[in-house]
Amino acid sequence: MQRIVFFLLVICLQGVAVSGYSQWKTYIISPKGDTLNAIDQQDKKQGRWVNHFDEVRGEPGFEEEGLFVNNRKEGTWRLYSLAGDLIGVEFYKWGYKDGVCQYFGINGSLLREESWRALNPDKQYDTITVEDVEHLDKYKTVIVKNEGAAIRDGSWKIYDPSTGMIVRTDVYTLGKLEKAKGGQQPAATGTAAQTATKPKEVLDFEKKAGKKKVKVQTGSVY
């Protein structure tokens, strides 16, 4: 009797597994058993994805990993060199860059920061709150025609990787360049010695055993 119950339980579990994977048109399985690069029955990318890009015309290849929701990138995406070094951290909303994105050298030094504002692609016009340049510490609401892309908004900083000093800062407001400033500038966090410290994202990454290539097996319901 116990053996019959055991076999019935196995059959039920197998049925649940098949049912879970049947929602995907294609997918791959990581060595840990995670489902990656899933495409649903409506041909939309869903869940965790890992994309690989080979070197092209002198441009170095890289890998990126993050989350797709209904065919749009969402949340934190991390970029790695093909050697496994963390070279970028990007943030997405509605499939577009949103917030401060950072890019690093092979040695973990901060190279640049880009500030983006994502617009909701489901709206013809989007409402955005921005700083009122005529009244300090006050904000105003601006209606923006949606062109279906992220726009530059905020400070864009270029760093000297050897010192951590800011060598250029461009400030944008909703895609318009407000001011550009070149020359060595101390970063807001303090001295050159402090700014040369590797960013938290890089330090957290280096605490791990190291980025390993993702070995996967493909899966398909077809």
C-alpha cells in the first residue's frame, strides 16, 4: 500500500513539473535547476534572462543578466565582461533605463555614471516631477510627450579610473543639456583617496567566489 501511495505521489509531482514548464514556449535550465530565458506562449520574454554578446568589429563582448516582465527589462541588470568581471549595473523600468546606471573598468574602478528617466510606453503623454530651477528646493509637474524611450535626466559623470576624480559632469533636464563642466573635480563623497574606492556593487561582487559561466540545457514544448 505504501509503495502504491509513493508511485502516485511521484506521478503527481511529475504532472506539476510538466504543467509548470508547459506555460513556456522555450526556455533553458541552469545547473541549479533555475528556469532561464523563458518565452511564453505569446512570444514574450519572462523571468530571469542571461544574454551573451560576442565581440563585434573591435567592440568587446559581454554578458548581461536580469529580469524580463512581459517582454520588457525590469529592475536591476548586471553586465559582465566575457572574463566574468562586473562592468556595469543598470536599472530599468517599462523596458527603458531608469535611475543612475554605473559602468566599471576591469579593475573595478568607476568609469562613468549615467542618469536616466524612463517614460511609460503605454501612455501617449507622461507626467514627470522635476526640480523647479526658479525656486530652490521646490518641484513642479511637467507633461512630456512620450517618444517611446528613456531620456537623459540628471548628472552624467565621467571618472578618472586611476584617481577616482570626476573629470567631466554634464547635467540634463528631460533630455536637454543644462550645463557641462570639465576638468578635475573632487567627487561629492570626499577626498580623492575616498573616491578611488571601488563602488559597493563591485565590492559585493568581488566577495563572491567569482563569476562563472552559466551552463544550461535548453528546453522547449515543441
